[in-house]
Amino acid sequence: MDVSMNLWVLTILGLSALIAIDFFIGRKPHDVSIKEAGIWTVVWIVLAALFGLGLLVFGESQASGEFFAGFITEKSLSVDNLFVFVLIMAKFSVPSHLQQRVLLVGVLIALVLRAIFIAAGAAIIASFAWVFYIFGAFLIYTAWKLIQEARSDDEEEFEENRLLKSIENRFGVADRYHGTKLFIRNNGKRVLTPLMVVMLAIGTTDVLFALDSIPAIFGLTQDPYIVFTANAFALMGLRQLYFLIGGLLRKLVHLSYGLSVILGFIGVKLVLHALHESGVHVPEISIPFSLAVICGVLIVTTITSLIASKRQAARDAAESAQGTEAEQKDSVEA
């Protein structure tokens, strides 16, 4: 897709305006209700759909298909990010009324960092076609790693990365939250507040997720414009999605398996594309087929997750009832 500099500028200005509106609406710390989160989640999805349809009308069907495939993939990977966001919020004991501010700024940091990743990835791909082999192999490895983590019974814990630790050591951290302040004066020294630390944690942690999501979307399209806009729309609705499905996250017990299938599929697609670019006659996977596979896997994963969660809840209820009966019987015998 041939994108002019004017279109790039208009797109960035448009996205910046949407971010400004989102920031203005959420500028006052408050507890986000399910209704508010639901409305804004729908708004962001509708905006993404309109953008994709705009590419179809004013651009080309290939670009539109690549955007929707990229957006759905990035959105599904972003849902997996929410598990870690929950752990971060718990580790730093973020007050509920400040969580929306944390996510807003944290996601904004993540968007800027991802833009840098995308620019670097596009430059590397343009110069070295063999990098598709590396991206493909990395995604296949990540898919296998996701399966191993899904099978593990170990409880996940958030561990601060080196960058975050170095920032904390450099500036120091206050012992409590001070409203929405990011810095305070403590004995004449300027130190970070826990709010600033957790914002940096959200933003920098997302970079680790970008290590698989960026190669994944480059496996669907090599157009930097589509890669950037798909990432932007997927990330900008993440804050509202956090509050909307926060309670449902633990019910998506098969999500990691679904994401592993998607990443593995895109990894194979990248390797096939690399072979094709090298002159080897191999079949290439089309965007419509990729979109069908991604959507199909997510639908099946969601359905099986909800069924498994329902069965587990029924077993837990039965075990609880049996335990209560046993306690009552022991009490009567005593």
C-alpha cells in the first residue's frame, strides 16, 4: 500500500486526537464501572472497524484484510498482556481509583516504544529478507514456550525488569501514593512516587510482549502503516478492556493454547514467505485464510475455556458441599 507523508501525518494527528479525548475523559481518578468500560470498548472496536473499512473503500482489499488480521491478532495477544497487568497492579497495591490513570499512561508509553520497534523492524526487513527466517523460528519457539507455561501449575509473579530497577535505584521511590503526583520532594530530594513506578512497569513490560507481537504482525503484512495502525487500535482500547473482562480473565483457561496455535501458524507462514523470497517454490498462505484461522482459533479457545471453567466451578462447588456435609456429620457425632 502506497502511503504518502500527508496520510501518515493525518493518521498520527487523528490517533493523537483520540488519545487526547481518552485522556480528557479519564483525567479525573475514579473507579471505572462495567458500563463505562463496556461502552468505550465498543467505541474503540467500532473505530478500528471503520478504519479497516476505510482502507477497503479508499485503499485496497488486500490492505483492509491485512489490517483486520493484524488487529485481531494484536488484540488477542493484548488480552494475554492483561494477565500481567493484573499481577503488576496487585504487586504495587494500586488503589482502584488510580488504576485507569496507570493504564492510560502505561499504554501510551507502550505505544511510543512499539512505534520505535515497528520502524526498526520495517527497516531490517527492507534490507535483509532472511530476517523472516529468524522471525518465523522465534514465533514457533514462543508458541512452544506458551504451551509449556500453560501446562505449568506454578503461580505467576511479576518481577521488575532491570530497566525499572535501575530507575528506582537512581531516583528513589516514595513509601506511599500521593494522589496523581508522579514525583515528590522527600528531604529535599526529588523521588518517584509508586504511581510513576507502576506506569513505567506497565509500559516497559509491554515491550517484552512486543518481542512476539511485532514479528507476528509482520508475518501478516510487511506494510509499516498497517502494522502501526493495527497496533495502535489494539493498544488504545486495552485500558477499558482491562476493567471490562478483568473478572473473566481467569476463565479464559485455554487462551495460552489458542495464542500458541496462532503464533505457531504465523511462524510457519513467515518461514514459507522467506523460502518463497529465496526462490523456493512453496505455497504461500493468503490473508483471507490467515484471518479465518485466527478467528476460528479464538472462537474455539473461548468456547472451550468457558466450558472448562464452568465444569471446574461445578466440581469446586460439589467438593465444597461434600466438605460441609462431612464437617456437619463430625459435629453431630461429637
